[in-house]
Amino acid sequence: MELLIYVALFAIVVGVLSGILAIFIRIQSQQVASTSVSQELAFVQNTIQRLVRDSVNIQNSAGAASNTLTLRMASSILDPTIISSDANGIYLTQGTGTTQTLTTNQVKVSQFQVIKYENPGGHAIVQVDLSLTYNSSQPSQQVTQKLQTAISRVTAATFDSDLLPNADNSYSIGILPYAWKNAAFSGNLTVNGTAAIGGGSAGHVICWKADGKTLGYCSTAPNSSGVCTCN
């Protein structure tokens, strides 16, 4: 009888200890999964943040959600810089270089979405919605962490190719009262309309004199066709 009691007590103690051990192992595995996801989430965030701030232009359409972020860079080696994703990872391609994977096989991409917002008077902003899940067949380890952040460009625009509109006579460079301060040109300047100095009022609009070779100024306001009395 005493032996049976001892065996029963031992079985109870073993059962309790086994339950505690199982709980400890499950908690530890969850912590490992959570730490891995957090580290990869932080790495992707820091990488995107650095690239957006170093870019000279965000090529995505404003207000449109996408799983691809296209950045224009000043360096021809890094231009364009493209960040894309699928369920297996987040990828970085710079210029004609080899595509790199920013995540490891320890995580799956649950969501990767970017939206560009224009900021009048300032740099464009990119909103990033990112969600990673630990890659495990064990339900207790399938930890998911989400991140939503907004990143603004820092550098001013630098171009390494022609700046061309996609339609003729449709867009302006600066519109009053928001005018550009200075301009420098090393080649020719072609103006099909009127050229004004000091606000475009009469007496400040540049015109060609009757000989067609000498510049003068309008002593009368130009008409709808841009013609004025040129002195």
C-alpha cells in the first residue's frame, strides 16, 4: 500500500514538472520567435528609412498603394533603387546590381505596402505598412509583428538625365507666389511666350525691337497674343 502511495505521488510530481517544463519550453520558443521577428523588422525598417532619405525622388504614384517602392538616386550605380516583396521575403535591387534579400527564411512576409504622399512646400513622404510572421509549422511559434511608419526624404533633388514633361505646354516650373529663387543655364534659353522681369507689369516685360535683333522692354502691357509697344 505504501509503495502504491509513493508511486502515485511520484507520478503526480512528474506530471506537474512535465507540465511546467512544457510551458517553459513553449514560452522560450515564443520568445525566440518574437526576438527573431523583431530583429528582422527593425533591419528592414532601418534599410528603407536610409534609402528613402538618401533618394532624390520617389517614383511611386502619389496616393496609390503598392508592394514595390521605386527610388531615384543621385548615383548612377544605385539608380534606380527598388524595394519589392512577395510572401517569402523583401528584396532590394540597386541599379543593375544583384538583387539582395533583406529578410531571412526565418520569417514570412504577411504584408508589405507602401504609399507615397505629396507634401506641398516640403519633401514627399512614404508610409510603410509591414508585417512579418515567424516561419514555423508550430502554431505556438507563429508570432506576427506589425509596423507602420512614415519616412520623409531629406536630400534635395539631383538629376542625372533630362528633365522633360510628358505633355507639351502643360506644366510650369514655379507658380507665383511660389517662385524659384535663382536659375543658372550654360546653354540656350528658348521662350515662346513673354519673358518678364520684376513681376511682368508694363515696362518690365522683355521684347524684341522692330529689327528683330535687339532686346527692349514693353512700354505698354502685352495683349493676349503677347504683342506690345517695344522700346
